[in-house]
Amino acid sequence: MRRRSLLIAVPAGLVTLAGCGDDDGADSAEGNGSASPSAPEAAPSPKIVDGPLPAITAGTKFGEKPTVAKGSGDPSKDLAVKTVIAGGGKVVAENDYIQAHYLGQVWDTAKVFANSYDAKTTALVQLAQGQIFEGWRYGLTGKKVGSRVEMAVPPTWAYGKEGNAQAGVKGTDTLVFVVDIKDTFSTKSSAKGSEVAQDNVDLPKVGTNTDGKAPSLEVPKTDPPKKLVANYVIEGDGDEVTAENTVLVQYKGVQWDTGKEFDSTYANKQLVSFSLQQVVKGWSQGLTGKKVGSRVLIVIPPDLGYGDNPPQGSGIAKGATLVFTVDLLAKM
């Protein structure tokens, strides 16, 4: 299933990179899903109970695609949550992004309507109000990385009374999820890996702190390069990013000529997830081939950035060369 079968809404994305002077018609950096169902009206906090929950009959190990039995009898009207496998990693907090495999099916019929295991691509979702099912937000907050969690989510904390016809979910359906939490990311997350020498005096120098705070970004008083620069500052050991991936990042950007910061997840206190197919060419080309976990210096000449059409109100000048430090936290 496509992620819109699970997501309630799509994170706002990298607004200042939307449009970006690309010729492909993309007008937004909201790249981790297409049209998503509208969020139901705000629901009260659920009471969390232990069950009932259907048995997991096969694929019982963490990371294996589970087979889940049909629900027996009536499901609880409360949110049923059980930690099937207890992990020993970081604790997931509300508003964190989690990277997870999941399977979702309907209680009454055992019809699977969402499944990331077959695609071999983890989901990357934020446990924030309006970004994901409230059942996920309440049920997964406080769990640890490495855990398998099973949940039975009533309509109130899932699709609501409208259901989701495209996914085959009625407004009366309780949904059963098995979620394998592989990692969690917050605004304190940083790159992790080996520092790489920054010995070109004609390029900006980036700080190498990994405490979740914004790294320094010093631009030299020289003419900017005419071609794209995408260099490791810290080289991670994760998988390489492809041009089709959605990525989760920390970043900040400045203009070469002034050194003035015009955008920053650190200042906004909000990580950003977006598709590399829907941002400026300098970002997509600069991050393609880079390893997850890395910090990357990207210098984008005008023809691969905004050119003479910067976003209104962005503070970016026409023809500006843009400089970014990007922590590549995760991909899907």
C-alpha cells in the first residue's frame, strides 16, 4: 500500500525549496506522500488497555513480515496496545520521527490494507498531531527502538467515521497494526560518523559538533564556485541515498555573498522530511549517492537553485549562490 493509506497528513516540508526554478513542474517539497485523507476532528485522549489483540501466527521475529489472525469477538472501544518484543534502544517521544516497518489489517476480516515489509522500504512518519493516526501517536510514544508493538485502533483514533474507501476501510472498522520500530529521530539528532578533512580554503567550512545544535558555517570572502559542490563533512556508514528516496534532515542555509541565514531546522526546531524528486536540483543532485548518517556541505549555484525566481518573502536574492549544511538522518 502507498503511505497515504496510513498517513493522515504530510509534514509541511522544506518550504523555501519549493518550486526552486526546476522545469519539472514540482511546486512543493511535500514529498513523502500524495494526497492524504483529511484528519478527523480532534478526538479525546484514548484510554490505553492491554487487549484484546489477535495472535501473530507467523513472522514473529522483529523485522519479519507478520501474519496476524482475524480478530475474535468484538474489539475494545479503547486503544489496545501491547509490546510484543521489547527493544533496548532510545525511547520514542511525542513529535519524534520514527522509522518503522508496519502491517495494518481490518479487525473483522483480517484484510491487510497497508504493508511496508513487501516493499522492503521502511515508513518514516512523525508522531505528531495531524501527521499520523492518533492511535499511533498515543500507542507508540514511550516505546523503545527495537520494539515490536501491536495495536488495535478504533475508528476514533484512526480514519474516523469517514473511513478510507480507497484502502477498503469503513468508518466502523477497528484497525490492527504491528509496528517494528527501527529508529527514532528528534530535533536533537545529528550526523554520526567519521570527520572528513575540509582543506579547500575556497569553500565554506562547517562545524563538526554532533550534539543536535546548529553547526557553524563560515563562508570565505572569495567568489563562489560555478558548479555544484557536495562534500562530506562527516561521513556516515548508512545506505546511500538515491534520487527517488524521501529523506529526513537537519539543515541550515545561508547566502554566499552575505553569509545571512535564510532557513534552518535548528532555528525552527523542526526536522524536515521530503522527496528528492521535489526540491531544487542542487539538493537532489547533492544528496544523491551520499550515505545516511552523514553531514554534507552543499553549495548550489543559481542555475541549480532558484535562479532569478527566489520564493517571495524568503529573503533570498535573485541569482544567489546558496550554501547548506545538511545532516542526512534517514531515508525511505
